[in-house]
Amino acid sequence: MDPEIAEKYASWCRSIVVEASAPSPLLAKACEELVGGIGSMLGRMPLAGGTADHGRCVLLCAGNSSKLHGVVEAAELEALGEEGYVLRTAGEPGRPFVAIAGHTDRGALYGAFHFLRLLQTGQNLNELNIIEKPAAKLRMINHWDNMDGSVERGYAGRSIFYRDGKIVTDRKRIHDYARMMAAVGLNAIAINNVNVHETETNLITSELLPSVAAVADIFRAYGVRLYLSVNFASPIQYGGLTTADPLDPEVRRFWAERAADVYRHIPDFGGFLVKADSEFRPGPFTYGRDHADGANMLAEALRPYGGIVVWRCFVYDCLQDWRDRKTDRARAAFDHFRPLDGKFADNVILQIKNGPMDFQVREPASPLFGGLRHTNQVLELQITQEYTGQQKHLCFLIPQWKEILDFDTYARGEGSTVSKAATGELFGRPLGGIAAVSNIGDDANWTGHLLAQANYYGYGRLVWRPELTAEQIADEWTRITFGHDPAVVSTIRRMLLDSWTIYENYTSPLGVGWMVNPGHHYGPNVDGYEYSKWGTYHYADCHGIGVDRTVKSGTGYTGQYHDKVASRFESIESCPDELLLFFHHVPYTHVLKSGKTVIQHIYDTHFEGAEQVDKLVDVWRGLEGRIDGDRYASVLSRLQEQSKHAKEWRDVINSYFLRKSGIADEQGRTIY
Amino acid sequence: MDPEIAEKYASWCRSIVVEASAPSPLLAKACEELVGGIGSMLGRMPLAGGTADHGRCVLLCAGNSSKLHGVVEAAELEALGEEGYVLRTAGEPGRPFVAIAGHTDRGALYGAFHFLRLLQTGQNLNELNIIEKPAAKLRMINHWDNMDGSVERGYAGRSIFYRDGKIVTDRKRIHDYARMMAAVGLNAIAINNVNVHETETNLITSELLPSVAAVADIFRAYGVRLYLSVNFASPIQYGGLTTADPLDPEVRRFWAERAADVYRHIPDFGGFLVKADSEFRPGPFTYGRDHADGANMLAEALRPYGGIVVWRCFVYDCLQDWRDRKTDRARAAFDHFRPLDGKFADNVILQIKNGPMDFQVREPASPLFGGLRHTNQVLELQITQEYTGQQKHLCFLIPQWKEILDFDTYARGEGSTVSKAATGELFGRPLGGIAAVSNIGDDANWTGHLLAQANYYGYGRLVWRPELTAEQIADEWTRITFGHDPAVVSTIRRMLLDSWTIYENYTSPLGVGWMVNPGHHYGPNVDGYEYSKWGTYHYADCHGIGVDRTVKSGTGYTGQYHDKVASRFESIESCPDELLLFFHHVPYTHVLKSGKTVIQHIYDTHFEGAEQVDKLVDVWRGLEGRIDGDRYASVLSRLQEQSKHAKEWRDVINSYFLRKSGIADEQGRTIY
């Protein structure tokens, strides 16, 4: 940190005064974080526990306090709700202070982390007046961790939670992680994979609950509630019943008992996350029941304790016949859940993936946003880069998420964004929020690719405040991580901001998706999913490519959107280029809005994308000596791998389409 | 068995007279098999150990005996060599007998099994005069079994040898298996995977040798010698050395010690089977040595004990760049080993896969046969149906193997067949033979698909006597397995004989190979290996398909054959249709010798193949009630799976080529 700025900060941060109406572990934690954070930034520990009467200080308040008189009004404080805060510079001349005030201790904790971020990003403290409340009530992380220590779709080492079928005993890493979550404003975590295998089914049993509770304690200290993914067939697998029928009284009793047991161990337990009737997971369909029957049954068990059910909408026919062009996986979530709108209990939230397929580099928003009016919703994003380079490739996802959040569903006229639908604002739902699949593991840098940290960080920031721009988030993360060297900041910020477009350039074109190797999903394979049961096709032949999802001549998927959106996607003329092949089957000679033919667009973007990655390597090399050697080398080696692999993508995609279309590249570049 | 025939047999089989110059466990075993086999067939145990003087009997002789005077001459006996035998009806009127005579006890054992086969197939015993010697000296089975109990490319359950990292303690199944091997004339077995993983590396150590020796004992009782696959890097992994360089004295000492230890436990140990410098296995290349250096080093260690080294030629670049059309995996084995011809020790045998690629449904014979003049060779076949339906599909492989064995290399003019090259006859080599990868596991019926037993059986029979026809083998196996109901015999025989052609019809066309799902190799995936590192391409584009392997314009692979063969493959006109795409890249409109275009051939064979499988199901249904219900149902369910899966093959292949070529099926059938 610049010594001059450090000196200024030090003058503010000599002491921390804590005010609360009652003793609070969260507030103590907030104070501890301020002391530790300031101490490590400025090299000088502030004094904690003094009073505000001896010169400049930081005042940390939870709830009203006499010290806030004339600084934050009671009504203003109350309006902050359960998680908001005010950061305000106040005090008499000569004895100014910075107030970090929440209506609750949780708000004060988030305020403390915000204050630290101000220091990290070099902000002026003289005239602070920040009032913040999170946009989303539920700000959740889903861990797809298995108890054998593996992480489904994990690219950053092994699980920090489990090893060899047990919860780890050395929980230092979990503690650090809980801090990290709170620092970016997240408040909920499901600690096991939505694909609940045999061992994990037992997490809700008396045998394992004590160690789950120990983990919950760690997260509670940072204001994060713990959730568990549950196996819908638990009554059979663990309970010894012959059925898991949600309407069966024995099954209901089973779940009621489990809920009671869970809450005995974890009084503030968040609830259950459920993947049911999806990709071979058990669910209510087996018993001729619907998803509302299944979710409401679990909700009933959790209701006495204030718990909720997060029920995933990722339900589709995964034994589809590729010959059948009428069935459309994109339709599935809407077709399954739209008819149930209004039938779910108030403590059920439907978790809806951002797009209708599965976390592809480009998809339209799911039509369930704006399609469900009487049902709580949570938007599901994927931080872990399953289809976006698996943390070997740089792909900063905030711009993608921004597009999703800002997508206008027109459900209640213009401005009915996905963001408003997910938070519950659009239809005044009591619950709502955003969830995302974690990208962290036990790698030293958490995320494998160091720059992939920006996705986790950015997720938290965006969920708190969706109006933040991708630029702001990239800038913040870069400064916090690498400091304020302008060359470093501008280079890394630019790399992050360009990376999604670059990745899209050299992978599957124009919204068509997939074209990856089946199973592990890394690397190009144009026909990898073409003749499969997964409902993921591009229908390329020697004439053209794309999926006709129109009402007029295709699967009718466009009809799931509200009129204004539907008609935009329905017509080739108004459908945006970047989603053209998602919605339409067109000849390779079709001319895009860019003026290029589809085939030339494919060639051009793929040559360009691979070149862009080479440039990423070059600009990163320009930072040598400006950042520490370890981090420099680690990122460089990832970028070099990306550069090699981008060429593989380029060549496979281009060769596939040259061979298939027989149309030469206008520029005569080498295609194999 | 027909009661009339049984009565006739019974008259011959009242007693078994055993004659040997010295006590012999093998001869005792032969007698035991005769007693047990005859007893179970006729329901009446023969008396063993009598003399030939009391009426009809079976005379079992190892070596000369006074009882053979005037029946088998001493010179004739000697000419049988180590494994041959005579079956001859002889004796005075009223006191006739059947002599089963070998020059050795091993020959007598094989003769005894032959005699039992005569009974099983209902042959007349009155005028027997059979003289047999095996064509191949080494008649080997390779097990790709791992000590965790898995079997690489196994489709019939788990390993019969291993479980949980150990050799099984209940060895009943191994005992049965040793009998089975001897019954079909096999004399060598390698009991662990050529991909030698960590645990299996220790099979040659004092820790594990006692239990390996116990397994060797079981096989020895049936005349089968045991071999082990070894890890070339053992000196490092087990021996604590820093190198496995074959010229390093410490390394040589390591292997000499291991050999001594192995022979201490197993005095008749066969030798080492080695996969080196192949598919990421370690080998001499690491140390700048060649395969002769590596193999000869091991041969030196084994020589004092009469052991041999079986060294695989399956060596190729498995990190190939698919963009590079000059490198040709088909060339690899020849390019690696031809220059080393004559450099291998006398107790080294090179194991050469039948074709230049990897056990595809159709390949030309490897040019190493006839290409190596001064080197011992063994032909490697694959009984396990890795690429031929994985024992879910019916594919009787004897016709394929017959084509390979009969392939004329012209190395020493016409008649220089692969069979003669492999046995060593062609160039007068001291060692030679045939090896094959087992298709058995711990499934109750050994092979998963019951009818896949015919491949194992047929392998043994063919290796003993390559001039047997596929028809004879199919007939024999069917009668032995299902009895003599003419409807049953003719149906199953026909099914077996047609099955390879049927399988070829609906899978990859015209010798091009691959087009399977990567990794597990089951099911269609036309581009599955097209953009991979494995050297396995078809180069299909919208105009045509095939690999140009000619000298004139391609990879030059055809030049590895002797002139007569080379020129046949080099020219599109003389290249056989079924290998056209293996050797040539042609337009879809190229007209085959059949008069059809390539594209129409693809469509026609795929429609036909799928229909043929439906007919297999139908004719099998016609056997209901004629064979026992369990076996009927088991085969039916496999055939039904095949029928479904053949349609998947048909539709994927046809759709791929319709989409790619844009050329419609002349018959307007449904293609997707």
C-alpha cells in the first residue's frame, strides 16, 4: 500500500469502538476482522474496545446506539433490514469517526468487510456515505462435493470438507472459507453434491450430524447458514421403508423425524437442497406424484423450524432419442414446472438454472423467470467452469451473469428482469435469491487458476448488488488481489473483461452450445453429443446447422417466453446473432447481421479467438516483475495451456465445418 | 446322447488301461479326465487301471509300450513330438481297443481330450486312425486381468484370478479353467494384464510368488505353463534403482535375481510377456535403447532356466497430431521392428497383432508377418470382443481369424501364409505360435454371451489345427454344447457363421475401422476418434472418405508388404472392396466391384445388417423348447440387446453419412 495513503488510513484506524445492545458473536467477529484486516494492511493493529471520545476512530454498531445520534437515524437503521449497513463519516471537527452501522450484527459484519474493501481499493474515507442492502435474500453457494473427497465438476483439487468418506478433522480451511464467503456477502451454503450418493445420504442421520453441526458452527460464526443436499430416496435407503412416496404417512414421518434430528444438532439449519427426478436421481415421479408433492412434503417437515426446501428445476428426459426432433430438452424445465406454479408451499424455492440447457457459454435466459408468478425462485449460476474451460482457460463469467440478470422477461412489461424475478421483487415473493455452484477446492489458491478467484469474488459482489458493472468488479478484484500498479490493474482488468468473448470465439459458435467431449466436458468434440441420449444436438449437415426452436416450424420453445421476447427469438431477422443457432436452423451461407455468412463467421471467430489467447499470453508476460513470481508463473502456465488448447478448438471446429460444408475459408487460412 | 450310440460307446469304454514308462501326473490327469468325461456322458464310470487283455478297452499310453506293438510304431510315436498323439482302433477280433498314444504324457493328455470330443460329437470309433500334432508350438492365452479384480476389456464379469489386490484363495474356478484350456489344446497362459500397474508389478517378488506358484501348480497339472506380464520399470518401482536402462549392470542384475527367484518358486515358469514403450508404458526408449536391447536383456535373465520373452510389437505414437496426415499408425509396428530383424535373442518372441491397427472388425494382416525373417514371432488375436460387440453382440470370430491365418504374405512366394510365418515354419524359426486375449471372466457361463464360448473354443482348436474350417469348428462347438438336435445344430451353426459379416455390415464400413465411442469402445461414434491423438482417422468430408495409404500419394504403408500384396492394395482397382477405405480415400460416388457406390453400399449394408440381427432373434426364438430354458433366455436377451443396438449403429452411421454427403438413399429409407 502507498505509504501516504496508509498513513491517512492509520489516522482513522487507531481504535475500533464497538457498540451493541447485547453481546453478539457476529459483532465480535466483525471487530476481529477489522482488527486483523487493518493490522495486516497497515502493519499496525488498531486498538479495539475503546470509546469514541478520544479522536478519530472506527465505530462499529449493531442496532441503535447513543453514539449514532445525529449520524444514523433510527428509522434509517431499521430500513437496513437484517443484512444492510451504513458506512458514514461523522463526528465533530477534530474528533471525526467512521460509523459502520447495521440494524443487526450481521449487517455490521458485512459493513466491516465493506470497510476493509474500501481500504484495499484505496478509497477516500473523509466523506463516506454508503448505504447498502443486499438485492437477494438468499445468496447461496452449492458445493458438489462428495464424501470421498472428490468434487463433481471441480477443477481446483479435492474437497475442503471431506476426505475418505468422512468430514475432515482439520477444519482450518473451512474456517478460512467461511470468512471468504462472508467477506463477499454470501449467507448460505449447501455442503454436499446435489447428486447424493450412498454415503452422503447419511449426512442427515444421528451418526453424521454431530460433525455436520461442527461445520455449521464454523459457518454460523460468519453469518452463513448451512444446507444439505438430500436423497429423495432416503426413506428407503436409510429409513428402511419400502417407498419414498411423498404422500405416504410413513415417509412423511421419516422426514419429520430427520428434520427434528437435524435441528436438534443445528438450530439454525437452512434447509434441504434437492435434485429429484433428474439424471437418474430418484424423485416423486416414481410414485406418480409431481414435484409439488415432493417439495411440499419436505417443506412440511422443515416448516416448524423455519427451514426451506430448495428444489431444482433441472429436470429433463436424459434418455432422449436423438432421432426425435420434436422433443426439445430446452422446453423441459418450463414444461415440468410452469403447470405447478402456485402449488408450492411458501417455504419452497425453485432453483432454476440461468438457461434452459446446462451452463453453456451462451444460452438465452430460462423462460421460467417471468413464467412463474406464484412461486419462490432462486437463480442458479455455475461458478465452476464446467463448460467454460475448467479453470485451465481464463473465463471471467461476470459479463455472462450480467446479461442473464439484466435479461428482460417482459413478464410485467418492460424492466421485468431476471434479477427482479429471482430476488422475488417482480411478483412480491417472500423468498428469493441466487445460488451458484462453487469453483473452489483444496488447491493452495482455492480455484486452480488464480484468476478464477475473480469469478467467486464477483459472484458474491454481484448477488449483493446486481447493478455493479463487470468493469467495477474486475477492477475491485484486481486491486484487492494485486494492488494498485496501474499497468497491472489495467492489464488484468482487460484480460478478465475480454475473456468470455474470447472463449466463446474459439468454442461452439452462435449459441449452439455443446460440441464438447462427453462426460468430462473438456475440449472440442463437435459430434460428441450429437447422437446421444442427452437432448443436446446441433443438427449440422452439409447444408446448414442449428436447432429450429420456433413455434412456426420447430419445437415451439420460443413460445415459452412472453410475447415480446418470443417474437424476437422467433424471427431470424430479430434473433440476435449470438443466439441464432440456438433458435434457428440456417444454411451455412445465411448472412448474419455482421454481414458475414455463418460459415465465414465460424472460421473468423475461431482464428480470432485463438489469436486473442496468444495475446493474453503476451500481455501477461508484460507483467513479469510487476507481480510476485509464483503467481506470475502459475497464471502464465495456465495461459500457455489455454493457448495450446484454443488452437485445438480452432482446428477441430474449423476442420469439422470445412469438411462438412465444403465451403472454403475466404482468407485461405489453413484448415485441416 | 442317443441311447443307441451311448450303448456302442459304452462297449468301448468299459475300462481304461494306462501305460507309461514312469509315473506321470499328466497321464494320471488324462486318465481321470477320461473316467470323468466318459462317466458323465454315458452315465457309467469306466474301470481304470486294468489290463488290455479282457475285451474292448481304451488304451492310454505315454511313450512306447509293449501294448503298442503292431499298433503304433516307435518311429511314428517319436514323430509325434512333445504334444502329438495317435488315436487308433486296433486289437485282435473280439478284443479290439482304442489306443490313445502320445510320445509324451502331454500328448496323451491331448489325445484323451480328443477322444472325449469324438464321443461328444458322436463319431464312430470302429476305424479310428487319427494322427495329430499342433501346428503352433506356443498356444497361448493372455489375460488382461488386474489384481483389483477388474479385467481390462473384459465383458464376462470379474477376474477369476484376483480379488481386492490378492490372488483368490478359492481356486476351484481356476482349476476348471485349466481343464478347459487343456481340453482345447492350449499350453501357455499369462495371468496378468500387459498394462502392469503398481500392485501387479510385485507379482515377480518373493512376497507374491508363493501364491503365483500355487496358480502355476494348477495349470501345470493340465500341461499349461504360466507366464507373467512384467513392468519394464520394475527395477525402479520395485528394485529401488534409479534406472531401468537395459544396458545398466544393476538393472541386469535386478532381472537376473528376479528370474532366479521366480524359477525357485515355479521351475517350469514360461517367461515374461512385455508391453513396453506403448500407450504410456515404460520401455527402453526412455534410455535411448531399442526394443532388442530391452527384450534381450530380459531374455538373458530367463535363458538359464529355459524361459522366454514374449515382447509385444503394439508400439505406436499415441500422442499423434490428427492434423498430420503423413504419420500413419498402421506403419508403426513395421517401422519399429523391421529394422531390428535378426537382432533378438533366440528366446525372444515378438508378439504381433493380427492387423496393423488394433483388433478392428476388418484389417489387412500385419506386414510384419513375412517382413521378419530372422525373428521368432507369435500372432496375437483378440478373443475378447473389444471392438466386435463386447459379448453383447454375437460375433463368431473364427472366420476372421481364418482369413488372417490364410493371408498370403508372399514372403517366400505363393503360400507364405501368416499361419506359417507365425508358427515359424516359413523361415524355420525355433519358436513360434499364436496368442490371444481371453474373453472369460467369473460369469457363470464364463463368457457373458453364452455363444461367445465358441470363440474361446474355436481359438484353441484353430491354433492346434489351422486347417480346420470355421464350419467344422462351429459344428463341433454347437454339438458339444447343445447336443445333436439337427434343428439346433444347423440354426446355431448358421448364426455363428453369419455373425461376423452381420456385425461388419452395421458397423464401420469397408475396412475403415474405429467409429466407436472412445475409451470403452462400445457403440457407434463416427468422429469419436477423428480428432484424437490415437492415429485412428477416416478423413470423411462432404466429398469422400478413407485413408490414402498408398506409396504413390499416401502414407506409403502399402510398401511395407511384399510386392504382390503391395500392388494389390496399392491400386484401387485390385484392392478388395472390404478394405477399400483402409487403403484409399475415395469419393462417395466411387463404384465398388459390387456395382454399388460407396455411399449406397454404406446405406445398404447398414439397413441389411440391422435386419439380419432381427432375423437372428427370430431364428433363435425358433429354438424355444429345444434347448434348456435358462440358456435359451440368456442368449435371447443378448440378441435383443444386439438388435436394439444394431439399429443405433445403423442410424448413427447412415445419418452421419447422409448429413455429410448430402446424397440420398436410392431406396428412400428413413435416415435421420
